[in-house]
Amino acid sequence: MSIIGAGVTLRGLVPQIFAWTWNVSGAVTQANVGHLVAQDTGAANTVKLLADGDAPIGMLASYEDRKIEGIKVGTVDHKGGFQVKFNGALAIGASVVGSATPGEVKAAGAANRSLVTEVDNVAKTATVIFL
């Protein structure tokens, strides 16, 4: 929002909440914070690390091993722009899916809720937003 003579301000803007807590499956650890995740359809309310061909649903923002309760949980950011590593060829406007390399993505064969907005072919990183 901008105000004439005062520049840009965030006053009055209320952000939507797109960070949700999920159960986390598999071999996820604290080291996986910042990686994309997919829904694990084998269990209710559960995410897993993005695997080859999986459509991402967001970025793992936090991780907690609740040993006393016998569960692992994490917060997933479902909206926003995220920098990710990719392999193969990736173009602006493409959608992404998980690649065979853990923690990386590749171009999707069909559109999904991800959109590539920037590509750095030297660093092999891309900015991906989730719609």
C-alpha cells in the first residue's frame, strides 16, 4: 500500500495465514528445513520430502521431533516464493515436480500449483511461487 507523500507502508495490511502444522513422515530431520514437501497420502495430515515426480505443496519451514508423543511435526509454508535447486532444463513460467536428486526439482510435464518466476542457470537455482 502507498500513501501520497509518505511512500510505501505496510500499515493496515493483514497477511493471510498459509503456514500449517503437519505430521511429518519418513526420514525427515532438522536438516530438511527449507526443502519442498509433498502430501503423504499413506497417512492423514502428513507430509513427506519431495520425491521424484511428486507435486510440491510447500516448503518445510520448521521441524520438531516430539519423541515423548511418538510423532514428528513440521510447519509447511503453502504460499510464497521460494528458492530451490533444480536439475535439467527449467524455464520461466514452468511448473515443477520433485526430481530424482533429493531436495531438488525438475520441470513438470503438466501445470500444477507451482510457478517458476526466475531461473539462474549458472547456480542451478530457481524462484518458485506457490499459487
